[in-house]
Amino acid sequence: MSNSSSISEFLLLPLGDTRQLQLLHFWLLLSIYLAAFLGNGLISTAVACDQRLHTPMYFFLLNLALLDLGSISTTLPKAMANALWDTRAISYAGCVAQLFFFVFFISAEYFHLTIMSYDRYVAICKPLHYGTLMDSRACATMAAAAWGTGVLYSLLHTASTFSLPLCQGNVVNQFFCEIPQILKLSCSGSSHREVGFLIFSVILCFGCFLFIVVSYVQIFMAVLRMPSEHGRHKAFFTCLPHLAVVSVFLSTAFFALLKPYSISSPLQDLTVALLYSVVPPAVNPLIYSMRNRDVKDALRKVMTKCVSKLAALSDEALQIGI
């Protein structure tokens, strides 16, 4: 039997039994990654460059896009490299880093979604105090608190997980280093501390979930009291993208957490992990740009500038060639 001191690398779950299937998974993951990278990158650029989007709502959207970029960049590149080069290995330090950054990005994103629900609550329920409660200093403080809490939360999780003695080998039945799969490698009876910390995490996550629910209950009550039908529709559609992102994030996370271990299998674990680690970063840009005219206009301007610059560079290249 091995222990944590003798483990120099872990073996991740292979994405396919045959070479053709591995290459198929590589191209599929590459397509998803490029789509997520392009979508979140364009939203980040649009919010940063368009002066009209320098508001609290879009400031937090910028942070959300950066977190989505970070979370999907933590897991997919290594999985694609393993599929392309027909390998399963990840170093011990690489596994620690991957787990730390993934938990950090996911937790910080959840905290940002909680803050965004408060932003929508203030905007609709207390519009006269919005400029005071959500000024630039307050937004920066809340964003910094979300990022900092995510770092601390991830650091505690990672230290607690890898401080356990590992006696069950080094095979991780997942395409990235995931806490439940690492815990399966720990010695019998040694994971109680991490299980206790997981219970604390569930309580913390439930507290954030309860805050989001209470915020939206008050938002919907305020919307229903609006005398103007146009005002009700405008307020509702302002909250709809955030509510859709929260629903996607929580539904995939709850599905992963509540899945019975009795029916666990490598294929099911892989499917669930893809749902909660890949789907939200890939679909969030679509959700926020689908019914948002300001984001669409900003994206159109960014794309127009990019096309113009590319055309100018190509003309210069042609002139130099001539």
C-alpha cells in the first residue's frame, strides 16, 4: 500500500479506451473550451471598454466572466493534453494546484452570484438608495471580499484534503483532481476531518442559497406591486439573466452533491463533473448576451473594432509585400 509521502503523481480517468475516442474527446473539449474562452473573453472586453457598462451590475458580470475563464482553464487544458498525448499522469504538485484553483474559482463565483442578487435587490427594492449602497467603493469591497473568501475557503479545503494519509493508491477516477475522488484514496477512518469541513461547506453554501432566495422573494414582491406593466417587465428581464445563471450553477452543483454514492460509477462521475465544471462557464456568456441589448451593442462595437484592425493589418501587410 502507498501513502501520501511516496506518491509523486496521480493517474486521472482516461477519456476513452481507444485512440480514436480519445481524439474525439480532445476535439470536443477543445471546441467547448474555445467557445467558453471566446464568450467570456468578449464579455470581459466589452464591459471593460464600453463606458456605458461601467455600472455595478456589469462590474460583477466582468468578475463572473473572469472566474468562468479561470475555472474552465483549470480543468480542461490538462484533460485535453492527456487525451491528445495518450497519458493519464498529473504530478502531485499539479494535482494540489488544480484542486486549489478549481475550488477557488467555483467558490468565488458562488459568492459573486450571491452579491449580484443583493445588487438586483437594491436596484429594484431600494432604487433611491442604489447610488449610495452600491457605489464604486462598496462594489470593490464586496468583490474583493468574494475573491479573498474564495482564496481562504480553497486554501482550507486543499490543506485539509492533502493533509490526509493516502493509502488507496494514486488512481483518481475523474478527469481532474476532485475532492471526493481524493478522499476515496485516503486511509480508512482518516477523512472525518475533511467530511466535517464538507458539512461546514454545505451549511455555508446553503446560507448563500437562502440569501439569494430571500432576495428574489422580495424582488418579485416589489415587481408585482409596480403599477406599470412596462416597469414590471423591465424589472423582471433585468433579473432574468442572473436568475438563469444562478439556476444553471446551482442545479449542476446540487446534482453533483446529491447524487447517491450507491449508484456511483466512473462514467456517471465523469458526466456529473462535466456538467458542473464545464456547462456553467460555457453557457453563462450566452445567457447574459441573449436578451441584453447593452451587452449586444458593446459586443458589436468590440467585434467591429477587431475586424477594422484586422483589415488595417492585412492592408499594411499587402502594401509591404508589394
